[in-house]
Amino acid sequence: SQPLLEVKGLKKYFSVKSGFWGKEKVVRAVDGVHLTVYPGETLSIVGESGCGKSTTGRCILRLIEPTEGEILFQGRDIRALNAAELRAARRDMQLVFQDPFASLNPRKTVGQILLDPLIVHGIGTPAERRKRVEEMIEIVGLTRQHLHRFPHEFSGGQRQRIGIARALILRPKLVVADEPVSALDVSIQAQILNLLKDLQREFQLTYLFISHDLSVVRHISDRVAVMYLGKVVEVADKTVLYERPIHPYTQALLSAVPVPDPTREVKRILLEGDLPSPANPPAGCQFHPRCRHCMEVCRTTVPPLKEAEPGHLVACHLG
Ligand code: SF4
Ligand code: MG
């Protein structure tokens, strides 16, 4: 099928002043990301903090302006949209935030929080809007009585249910979920992930799921993209990626995750050195200073993301 979202060569560079004298430095937060997301699937972006995964998600929704690249949503480049077109496109693309404590306005009732997007987008009559809000709060597992309360009266898990209701109230096609369960207790995480899965089926949603947590990603994804220092280094079906990772960085990441099958022994691969700064990324393959398989070519030449086997993309000179 046709992709719902295609990201080509996406870059986001920030200029930051460093040190007392304020010398300008360029931080390459996102440095040439390619992604394809198909309707109805969950594609996860996984990587360590600072790899550019959140920035990628925000560029896709144009909450921040990309430096370069194409973002095709239903075949149209959202970077080329004018303000009115962008507003219309926003109905179809919604964000679920990491921190449900910070992202809900504390001075508004839950009912008002859910009503606002409908009013902004001029959807329905007042009676229709009210009906949709009442339905949505129940769909996410809360009650109509909760509509009269304020965000601080809820637990973290309940607040994330409200955040999800707010994202879904406009019936979007694409939901970008940026670490939606990271702020929650482990016991609550599974409930929220299961809710997201149920809602995906019910509303034919497509998810771009952003997370640093490989266990969470394993639970929710159809396909997984691994990011390192602003670049996608590997993409594959979840099962393939978890069982047969090809990129040495993916292999190291996964070796640190407890395996569900205790008879399968995975040797922990320790990464040498620290994550380099995106203000000063290594030449060639950005992973080369930490790679056990580093060859001469890796120091000078960026490995392109290419197909190692059908549907399995890897950016490595070995693959
Ligand atoms: Fe390692 Fe070279 Fe592959 Fe980079 S390109 S991951 S340095 S083998
Ligand atoms: Mg982040």
C-alpha cells in the first residue's frame, strides 16, 4: 500500500552558543533521516537520549521547522503547506506527549481540554461536540464525571488517558507518541500500551512511536527504526530486528535487554566510549569510534541506508 508518511533526508540543525565567549556551534540533532510509515502500522523510533528521535517527531508535525528534507504526508509535502493548509493537516496528525503532567493545562477542566480542539477546528454543533467528548472520555477508560475535574485530580496513568483522548478527539490518521509511558510506573505502562493498541484497531490509527525503552518498543511495534546521532542506522520488522540485528549498534543495544527466552543466551556487548556530541559528530560512520568492527572505510565514508534483505535496511559498510 501507499505510505501514509514518507520522510526523506530530514535535517534539523540548531545553532547554540557554547561557553563564556559564546562561540557559535551547530548541533546536528537530526542529520538526514529517512523513514516510511504505512497506514495502520506502528513504526517505532528507538535510540538513546539525544539521538534526535523527539526532534524528528516534532519536525514531522512541523512543531519545529526542519532545516532540510521532505515530509510527505498522504503524498503532500507538509513543508510546502501554507498556514491554513497546515492547520487542516494538523487534524490528521496528533502528538501524545511524554509528560502528561506538563502537557495538560492545569486551569482547565478535562471537558474543556477535550472540547478546545473541536472548537479550534470548527467541528460539529455544540451538542455534537459534547457528545464526542463524552464518548471519547469513556473510550479511554474514564467516565463522564471526570470531565468536570481538573488535571491535578488524576494519577499519572489517568492523565495520560486524558492526553490520549485529547490527541484522538479530532480522529487523526497519524499519532506521534513521544515516550508516552516513560513517566509512568511499570505496572501502569502495560495498561496504557494496551489501550493504545485497542484504539489503533478501533480507529485505524497509524503510530509513530518514539521510545528509548526496547522492552516497550518490542511490545507495541510492527517495525522498528534505530537512530544513532541523528541518523537512522537500521530498520526492520520487529521480530527480525530483535532476533537478527545487523548493525553493530543495534546489536549492542539489544544485548543489554533481558531476553524473554532464558534458554537463549545473549552475550552482553559493551559499547566503548561515550555517546559523541551531535555538535561534533565523528566523520564517516558516526558509530565508528565505538564499533568493534571498524574498518578503514568507516573512518571516512558515511554508510548509506540500504536494503540488506527485503524490508531490512542497514547503514553499515559490513552489511
Ligand atoms: Fe561499524 Fe563500520 Fe558498520 Fe560503522 S560502518 S557500524 S564502523 S562496521
Ligand atoms: Mg526525547
